[in-house]
Amino acid sequence: MISDNDPRSSPVLDYLKQLHHTHAEFTGGEVATYIPELAKADPNWFAICLVTPDGQVYEVGDSKQQFTIQSISKPFVYGMALEDNTRSEVLAKIGMEPTGDAFNAISLESDTGRPRNPMINAGAIAAAGLVAGKSMSTRLQRILDTFSLYAGRELTVDEGVYSSESTTGHRNRAIGHMLRNFDIVDGDPTPIVDLYFKQCSISVNCRDLGIMAATLANHGVNPVTGKRAIRGEYVESVLSVMGSCGMYDYAGEWLYRVGMPAKSGVAGGIMAVLPGQLGIGIFSPPLDERGNSVRGIKVCDDFSRHFNLHLFNSPHANKAVIRLQYDGSQINSNRVRGDDEVFELRKSGRSIRVYQLQGNLVFSTAEVLVREIMSDLEDKKFVILDLKRTLEVNESACRLFHQLLLKLSAIGITLIFTHTSRAPMLRRYMKLKLGDRAAELYHAFDDNDPALEWCENKLLSELLPGYQSEYQLAPEQYELFQGLTPDEFTIIKGRLLLKTYRKGSVLVNTGDKALELFIVSKGSVSVVVTLASGSQKRLATFSSGMAFGEMALIDNATRSAIVVAETEVECHVLTVETFDALDDDHPHIKIVLLRNLAHSLSTKLRKVNREVSIFDY
């Protein structure tokens, strides 16, 4: 948390301080007096608190000064009513249209008796009546518990303000009886109106308001505590009525000028929400003639304009969602393959297309991607979507991807997702929509490398008759021994050691002294390194006939990676000592081996060069 007396300097905090300084001098407006306790507020109290969806709190001014939440309670209780009932049940008793009237107007539909919306007193009283609970004390405790989840700390009722509201609340009681007349509330309306008085008398401070706003901006999860306060599917409904009705008869101009769903209260609080970006709370008791904090409106107006935060001024989607694209003829998996396999992948690898994505995948950006994919399907067999650099994959993007998967599958193209830990909703959505076909159609990998290998193996099995990803070669077929005469081969074969390893065992460990070169006879091994995050990444996989550990024959340095047996493995081993001895008795054999090693290393280097040129590291 960064506060106004923190020695660290944040540009955001500096800006809030400037806003506070600019508007603290303003003396317009009047403190509310129709509730006697509210009249005791100091008109000089002024605080601003901004909270981001990742839990950063910036606060200036009197941010710890307690005041009562008043009408800012209305959207939160409306959210509880939605959770405790169905939307249709709530809409049957509370409308959603703005009135253009004052907050305490008796604004009911003439035919149904429904309050026009939940942000006026009539609608808020009806919403309080829809909160579930066996008794009013149970309902009140549920409201307090829910508000405490939003604020991230335990909140209580200010009994003085409640008593004052109750004593002067005759108009609200009249509204309650009118609601009872139309069966909008059940039974005696007096306890429900009393519950409404208590919800309005909950004590908060400006910091609480900022965090409560950020919880709505964060799809219902408190960004400071990580606890959910409201189910995500109801947040949009709460924000919708805040946007259209939250500022009463100023709501239209507010949405036009500021462009953020908001709610005000007559104690001087304003809460504004920019979904996905921030929540802001302002506290300043002097009100304008509509019952809104005058300083609060000025702060939000400036803040929205200076940072271009209007809800309807979101950036246009463009092809920047596709960070990079390439195909399987340009980039291969880290499985080291023989010359015939490499040749086929160079020739036909274009049928594997990889799209590296970035940013937020919502409808607009996902639509750009889907359009790009569908525009270029010629000769495609596999499409890989790399989600590593995405920030969010929302439900609308999941819906488009599901339709894309079905379309591609129908024409024989396999859609594959990688780094799906970035998109937990995607897996759930696909399994739900695909049902029994999920295992058949939904393909996901933790990394691009295994996804590419899977596609390559499928492709090679079609292109090369009798292709097998695992096979065994005789020593005379090893690439390291190509170019030796039969007699020379007999000599070197007699100097090889044969070792076997169980699946999962470590052949080479980081830091080991390099004393031998390995040639895989049967099975496969993978070279992996441990990343700073603690996870492991595969650098290469070697199968039958391929050599690894060749640096041991060149520089005698310690091992820099781990080699693990992917299967049951047999290896022929050539020790450094044996290799060095060839200088004396068979120098030509050593020259051939070094030439073959150089060829192997140059092939690996060219692969790295291609990747560097494409990925632009």
C-alpha cells in the first residue's frame, strides 16, 4: 500500500495528490442535513483512493475517516438479491430503467407497482426484501458479511446514524407500504425498511470504497484479499444499473462526461468502477443539489479525461493480438531427427501453423485471430494457438475458439492450444461444450515443443511409409560413424561400451565432469535445463543413432544440462580417454569422427539461427 506520507514517489500517487490539492480549495456544496447525524460532518474532509485489480492501493487525504455508506450500499445489496434469487424473479419486482428523478422519489410503474430501478430508494427497499434469511437479524448479518468481503475488513453499523435515519425515515416507510400494496415486498414492510436503514448506516472509509469498487472491477474478487464477494456472472448486472442509474438524475450527464459506472451517497461518498482496470472511492461531504459529492464529481471528471478512461473509449482491436506466426518448415520441435525426416518436414512442414498470441483475448481480438486463421487454410493440417503471452481469455473468446475447433475439425484440420495454464476457463468451456468428444477434439499442451513434436509425428506417419517415432539402429548405421571403412568401423566398435538405463533415470547431471560421449542405440533421451522459475525445459530429444555429450570430446568442461531417459534406453559409450588414444594408433578414425561431430553441431547451430531470425530474441 502506498499512502500520501510514504517516502516512495509513485507517479500515480503524485497525480492523486495533485487532484486532491486542486479540489480541496473548492468550497461549493452543502453537507446533508435531512438526516441529523450527517449534518455533523466536517465539510473539509476530503479523500481519494484508487485501487487496481492486482491489489495496489493509492490513497490521499482523509482516507481513514469513517462515514456511513448510505446509497452506495444499493448496488451491493442488489447483487445479493440477484444471487439469492433468479434474475427473472428480481426483474419481476425491480425494473432497470433510469427515472430522471431524485433518489427518494416515489417512482413506481403504474401498472405493476415495480420500482423503476434498484438505485432509487424504492428499488433499494425492494432489493433488501429479496435478501435471503430466516430473520431480519440473519439478513443484516449476511449483508454485513458480504460488505466485509468487498472491503476486506469487518464492517459494522453506525448505531447513531441508524437511529437518526430511523427517526426521520417516514418517507421511506411510506414507500415500503406502497411496495406492500403492489406485493413487491411480502408481509409487514416495516422490518424491511428498517433493514434498509441499517444497510445505509454501515460505517466505511474512503479506502474501503476504493477496494469495494476494485472488487467489482475485478469481476467480483477482492484484489487485496483474493476472496470472492459476488459471483462473477452478476457483476455485469450490478455495473449496468450503476452506469444507467447510479448517479440519479445526473446519471446521463455522468455517463456522458465521466463514462464509468458509479454510485453516490449522501454522506459524501462516490464509488466509480472501470471494469478490468480500476476502482476509485472519493469522500467529501458537501453535496450538490442532486445529492452528489461536488468534489467527488470534479475528481472523477478530471481523472477520466486526463487518463482517457471513458468506458466507451476502449482501444480498437487490431492484428496486434497475433504477436508472431510461423510454420513447421521454419521451426521444428526439439526432437533431433534423421536426414529423411528433416527433409520431409522442410518440404511439408507448412501444414503446421503456429500463432503466438498476446494481450487480452476477448470477442474483438479473438475475432481478428479467427478471421486470420480462416483466411488461410490451404494445405493446413494443424493449427497451434500459443497462449503464453496472453493476459486473459474470456468466455466470448472461448465461444469463438469452440466454433473454430468444430469448423476446422470438420475439414480435417486439428486445432491445438499450448500454455493453457494461462486460460483456465478455456479448458472448462471446451470440456463442457464438447462433452463426450472432448478427449478426441480438444488438444492442449503445456509448451509449444511437445505440441510441435506431436504434429510432426502425425505428419511423418502419413509421409513416410512404416514411420515409427521409436526404433533401433545397428552401430554401423550411426551418423557418427559414417565415412569409416569397414576395418575402421570394426576397430571403433570394439572400443565402445554398452550401457542400459531405465525409463526416467538420469544419464547426465548438471555439474558432472564430462568423461564420455553417448550414442543412443535404442529408445530416446531428452536434454533438459532448469529455468529460474524452477520448471524444466526440454532443449532436445535424441533417438536411435544420434550422439549427445559431444562437448566432452572437445573441451572437457563440466556438464551444463540434465539428460533423462524418456524410455528404456541402450547407449553405446565412447570415453574421452579412448577418443584421445586414437591420436596415436588411428588418427584417421579420429578425423572422421570429428568431421561428423562438426556436421552435427553445424546442423544444430543452423536450427538455432533460424529460430533467432523468426523469434527476434
